[in-house]
Amino acid sequence: MRYITITTWENADGADYDVTLRTIKEKRLPALKGFGASRITVVRTSERTSAVITEWPDKATRDAAELKIDEVRRLVKREDQTRMTGEMKGEIAADV
């Protein structure tokens, strides 16, 4: 069954959102795809915040990528001037 993670992120005060987004598109999203994610959507939710919806083929694929994802999150915090503010995850219960 397909599995979703939704993470929320906030740019540091004064960080350029467009520069951060470019880095995310060039580095972070391809990394997640390489770990097995089937689809990733970034939603800008305010001037400084985003939500990232990542779809995985199943929970096992997401769980197998856990350590790699943790490393990417450490890099994001250190290099991209962005911090994760929340995470939700679970199997898709309904889809249209």
C-alpha cells in the first residue's frame, strides 16, 4: 500500500526562499527519488514556509530509507538555512 510523508519546513529569517528552493530542486528532491520515493510535491505555504508531500511505493521502502533521509535532513538544516517544523506519515486510506 502506498505510503505518504508530509513534512513542514521554515526558512531562516532573511534567507532567500528562491535560492533555498533551487537547492531543494537540484539536490534534495533527487536524493529522495534515489531512496525510492515515487513522487515529491513542494507546496509554498507562506513567505518562509513549505510543506513537502512525499509518496513512497510502500512503508517498507520508506523505512529502508530512514537513515539516508535523516542525513539529508541534517544537511538541509546546516546548508539550506531551513529547519523541519513537523512531520506526519501514514498509508494512503483513500485516493481520487
